[in-house]
Amino acid sequence: MDVDVVVVGAGPVGLWLAAEVRAGGASVVVLEARDEPDPRSKALTIHPRTLELLASRGMHGRFLAEGGRLPAGHFAVLDRRLDFSVLDTPFPFTPALPQARTEQLLEEHARGLGVEVRRGHRVVEVGQRDDAVVVRAEGPDGELVVEAAYAVGCDGTRSTVREAAGIAFAGTGSRVLGRLGDVVLDEPPTGAAATRVTGDGLLMVVPLPRGRHRLVGITPGDVRADRPGELSPEELRANTTAITGGDFGMRDPSWLSRFGNASRLADRYRRGRLLLAGDATPTWAACSPPCARTATCCWTWAATWPACPTPHRAPPAPA
């Protein structure tokens, strides 16, 4: 199988990049190990600058139609929220939209442009010559070998492409652990999103679709490098109660997890015909709009194909 570009990873960055490069006239295939988008969405919002980028392709309406609008957001789980209303943008808010749905919308957009997305294909080997790259993947029908002009690793912090390129990924390991739980709350706090900070810790409560809420919390005892095992409903309830004085009628968890604050940075984003984007390049615990980080790279690179459309300078006002 021969294409111009092979993208490894069908997360938001990989799908957006593939669509932009395809819009430039290149043939693109995306290889993704997962059969379906992960229903356990790590990210829940789309930042104003990312909405502007989506608007430059006429896509913003699809996202605004599905997500509730939050006028403020957190940065690095600090005790003050960012006020988006002061920004010079037609989108002074963030839509609350789970990452799984964001990926579905971006995949529909990419496929509509002619991008081939092959799910269930785990990349096991990446090599390059002076004139091409060769990517080998294991799929449901056996081995798939793709020869392309370039390969882009959008395959996360454990990037196979980055490892194949021999690109260092230096930084610091996690020193703080937080808790995350997607639950039903019988007595949720009022408002689009709530943040509580006390001497016993910090808790954020964000509404999700289908009547669920996400709880994200950190306590003083979470300043630790070890992982104390799986998060239990009892631990989440106890920490929520310690911070807020109650548990909001918490029940029926669908996802419980811990997260750390590891920070790492690739020492370069390209080696020869192998490139990196998204969490394969930097990773940190603060807010990070990945499509915005990738857009300039996409446009610069995609512009090498003459048919690449120029992004609009000013996005249209939201509906």
C-alpha cells in the first residue's frame, strides 16, 4: 500500500492533521490500534482558539450543537478559573464535549475528505530510507505494510514513531496524583461547572452528557510519586466529602482513575521523514489544546501540496 502520508494514531490530533494534509491534495491513511474511540474521555472541552480553527473549515457548528457552553475553565487545577469572556473571539467559552465524541466528529470530517482510517491496526515497526518510510502494522486481516513519503506519530506519550526515530523524550516523572470519577450525582452543585478549594484539597465538578458528572480532585496527601492502587468508589466519596462536606449523592461510577503530573518534551519534532505531533511531543498536566498546537505545523506542511486551502483569517460568529 503506497500513500503520501501515514498518520499513526486516530486521536484528535491525528485525525485533524490527516484531514488538513488531505485537503492539501496528499493521499493519507491513518492507522489506529483501537477498534473504536475510547469511551473513557480524558478531555471534556474545546478551547476558544481550537473553535476558531474548526470554524476556519466550517466545522464549528457541529461541535457547538452538541456541547453545553462553559464560560470559564481551569488551568493546571489551580484555585482560580480562566474567564474566557474577556477574550477577543466569537467563541468566549468552551463547549463541554467528551473527547470520544470529538474524535467521532473529526473522523467523519477526515473520511469525508477522503482520508482512509484503518482501525484495529497496531503499528509494530517504523523504518525510513532516503526516499520513503515503511510502516508495518498488525491488523484483523494480518500484516499491513505501508510505504509513504512521510510518517507522523500522533500516537501519544508512548509513541512508537518517536522511538523508531530515536528522538529523546526527557522530563520529570509524576510527583502528584489526582483522582477522576465519572458518576451520577443525585444532588449536583448548581451551575455549569463548580470548583471548591479548601485546606483539605481541591475538587472540580463538571456536567457530562446523559445525566452524569465528572469529579476531579487533589488532596494534600496526593503529593506522592507512588501509585497506591486502583481508585475505589469509597476513596472518591471520602475525599469528596472531606473537601466539600458531602458527596452530592454520588453513585453508579462508570470510570474511576488516577492521573499524574509528569512533564516531558521531545528534543525535536522531526527526524528525516518521521514527524511527531500531539502528546508524542510534549505532555503535561495543564490544559493543552492539541489541535491548536498542531494547526501551524499542518498548514505549513500541507501547503507543500498546491491544493491546500488557506484558512480564514477571521472565523464566523457562532450560531
